[in-house]
Amino acid sequence: MSRPSTESTSTSAKILYRPVGIVSSVLGGLVANLIFKKVWQRAAPPQAPSDPPNALDSGTDLKTILLAAGLQGAIFAVVKVLIDRGGARAFQQWSGEWPGD
């Protein structure tokens, strides 16, 4: 898939997009965290705690911690791409310029 526009992005478009990008990143992180917690509750191994473990949980084996970390990373990456791309497309419709590159 190629970039929607072949023209170079102006400096003003990049500056105007920064607040949009920051807000969408924060919201994306919150959404990804909620999704991860719901997925973990359904997909966790039977012996795993209902809350996702972290690296410092002494009562959780390394395999379960790595499973949770991998799942969390995958979910966060997908949500970030969807949020960033959606924000860029909305900005392009509003301003007429693609905010990237």
C-alpha cells in the first residue's frame, strides 16, 4: 500500500499533527491495555492468575510471563498501527495533507 499523496508534507502540517498524534497515542495505549486485559482473562493458561503477570511476579513462572508479554506486545502494536493510521487519515481529510514522511 502506498502513501496517499505523492507531494511532500509541509512543515506546518507536521507541526499541526503533533498534538493529534500525541492524543491518539495515549488513547491507543489505554484501548490496547483494556483489550489486552480482556484477552488475557480468556486466553490465560489455567494455572495463571486472572490479572496479567509482570516481570517481577515471583509466583508466576517465566513461560507464563513471556506469553503475557508477547501477547501484550502484539496487541499494542496492532492497536498503535490502527490508531496512528486512522488519525493520519482523519488529519488528511481535515487538512488536505498527509502528516507523515
